[in-house]
Amino acid sequence: MSLQVSNNKRILTLLAAFLGWLFDGFEMGLFPLVGPPALKDLLHDTAAKDATTWFGCIIAVFLVGAASGGVLFGWLGDKIGRVRAMALSIFTYAIFTGLCGFATEAWHIAVFRFIASLGMGGEWSLGVALVNEIWPAKSRALTAGLIGAAANVGYLIAAVLSMVLLGFVSTTESFLHLLGVSEATSRYLTDHSAWRLLMISGALPALLNFMILLGVPESEKWKAEKARGHTSHWANVDLIGVLIGSLATLCIIWAWSPLAAEHHVGPGAAIVITIAGLGAALMGFLYPVQRYLARSEAAGSFTHTHNRGIIKMMLFGSGLASVALLGTWGSTQWAPKWATEQLAKDVPNAKEWTLVCLSVGAIVGTIIAALVAGRFGRRKTYALLCLSSIGGALLLYWTNDHYGPYFLFTTFIAGTATASFYGFFPLYLPELFPTAVRATGQGFAYNFGRIIAAIGGLQVANLMNYFDHSFPKAATVVSGVYLIGMGLIWLGPETKDSPLPD
């Protein structure tokens, strides 16, 4: 099918997916930077423990929303097409990220970030499906690496933009005055490290919609599935499962948040809610696909054995993603906060330079991981990535006791290792699913891992409290999850040199 698409159309498709995921990364990278000053502003300098707990909860809410969006927009992409669904997902995450800049309470940011993350989770699954279906098989490793690197380019842009604004706050205020903005409004936007202005800038990716709608071709593979009538088996009523799954995961977040503590919800009750909520979320997010497969089987499109294989691959893929996402969000994503709070309290731009080094390392790691997987195979590569991530996290957290060049170097190494999975997944996950359920299947697999990461990430604050606010000890415990991944990958298929399933 890819031969029917001109090279210019292929390049435009890759560019659209690259930019979409770049701005995803930009907006994901914003919160680690603006979160501490934003919470300090919104919580009115309350206890540091409350700010840390809220920080973890907002990250968790983001991950839950991305998981829900991966299934929701993946479902939409399999039903109405990759391009239209991707445009809608980008519009969603752009607008609601911008609205975060107008928050007046910490929970406002949590709500806006949740809705924004719906679009972020959807954009990943749709962009990856579209690029893999339009580009030829020989280019899959390279395009996967580029897509994986895109988000980290976005992280890098977020860090640089933050440093520019902080370095020229007075200039930024003067520029706003020239635009006719009042002095009070200018100060409102630039106070507390200009976090409001940075969040509002997140609305800019909405402009990308125009390019997507005007120039990006729809997947010929998807259009062939539509012509066969396979897309008609998706039903709107099945989205009740996604709603139930989202509510269940939000209940988990609530159980570990300061709001639950105010209602005297203890750790025991929180654990029970977590187990029950995780089971409800799993069944809810699987429900749309199960119903689709049941209708397809009744219509004679798929066999029962084929359908069981799809569900098995969804669970397998989610396990791989859970390991990678929990490892990243539970260890290296806390490095900017660790730098500013414990290693470099009085060093200007310490968190920004930390994020720069993480991002540059991640760009290198994602491209290398995809190329290595294309050359040596998927299973060997994933196992190697797990091993290197353990080493990278331990190197960062156990060989540094102050901020300096060596700290930034080890941050680069840790970023290269732990983010390398995000070049691997755009290559491997599409190879696990047929065209009819590719966007939904890989959207579930990648994004359900975010729920596990959210639950685990909530425990980082608890681990830090248990270890007397020691980032190294908490990160070491979380990094143990990579050992699970080293065994899990061998339960899946080796897809090197295999075509995408029809």
C-alpha cells in the first residue's frame, strides 16, 4: 500500500507525526519545570510535603489521562481514520495545556492536565500507526527512532524556552506591554518563574491541525479495511468501558492524594482501592476491543483464535510499556526536582540544564534503540535496554552528591538509557496488531503502561518519605522493575524482518 503514496506525502506524514509528538514532549516537559513554582504559587507557600504530594498526583493524573486517551483516540482512529482523529487529539492537548496557565488552584491544573493528556495519549498511537502504514518496511526502524526522538526534542525546547524567559523576564514584560498588556497582567504572567506564560504557550501546537487536515494522506491500509466493512464493527456505546476505566484510575489517584488524607483514607484503604481500580480499569479499557472483536467474529471477519491472539498481544505490550514507563517516571523524571531541591538549591537554571541533558540523552537513545532493534532483533534489544537503564539510573543517583559537570554528564547517560524505549515502541508495537485494530491495540498497550507508571509514581513520594527524602534510595527501588522486563520480553514474538500484519 505504501507504494501508492508519493515521497512528498510520506515526508509530510512523518513531519506531521514528528511535530505532533514533539509538541507532546514540549508539554510533558513543561510540568517538571513549572510544577514547583506553580504549586508554590497556588498553594501559597504551604508545607513542602504537600507540594511534593501534589506534584506526584498531577503527574499521575496526566499519565492516567494519556492512558484513557490512547484507547479513546485509538478507537476513533480505527473507526473514522488516522488523520481526522490525530487532528482532534492535537487540538485537545494544545487547548487544555494552554488553559493550565489560568489555574487558580492546584486541582485546576490536575483537571486541565487530565483533559490535555487525553489528546497526548491519542496522538502517539495515531501518529505511529499512520507512519508505519504509509512508510515502507525497510524504513520502519529509522522512522520509529525519529518519532521517539521527537518528544525529547520537545523536552529540550521546553527547557530552553524556560531559561530564555527566566533570563529575560524584564524584557518579556516589556514586550507584553508593547502588545498592550497591562502591567498587572504582565506581572501575573511572569511571576513565579513565568509558569503561567509557559503553560499558555502550550496552545501553539493547535496550528499544526491545519497542516494535518490539508496535506496529510489517509492510510491506504485503513481505507482498505473500511472498504471491507471492518470499521463498521466499532460502536459508540462501547466507550462506556473507557469511561469506567478512566473513573477507576482517577479513584486510585484520589486515594493517594492529599484530598483523600483530608477524609482520613489510610494506606490500607488506598491499597484496596488501587487493586480494585486497576482491575476495573483493565476490563474497561479492553471492553471496546473485545466488543469489536465479538462483532467481527460474528460477521465472519475474524476467528476466535485470531481474536484471543489480539487480546494476548495487548496485554503483553502493556506489560513491556509498564516496565519502561514506570522506570522512567519513577526515577529519571524526578532528576530536575532532585537537582533543585537537594543538589543545587542556589544554582540558577539547574533544573533546566538537568532537563536539557536528559533530553539530549533521550534523543540519542531513542534513535540508537530503534536502529539496534532493526539490526539485531526486538527481544535482544529490549532486554539490553532494561539492563542499561538499571545502570544509568544507579550511576546518576549513587555517584552524585553535588551539582556540577559530572552530574550533568551522568544525567545525559541516564536519559540515553531510560528513554531509549520510546524509540523501540514505535517500531515494535505496530508489528503486534493487524490494521483493523492497530491504533487501538498499540494505544492500549503503550498507554495502559502509563496507568501502572502513575500508580508507581505515586509511591515515589511515599518512598522518599520512608527513606528520609532520599531520591537515590527511592529511585533504586523503582528501577528494580527493569528486571521484570528482562524476562517478560521473551514471552513475545520476534518480529524482525516481518511485514506489518494485515
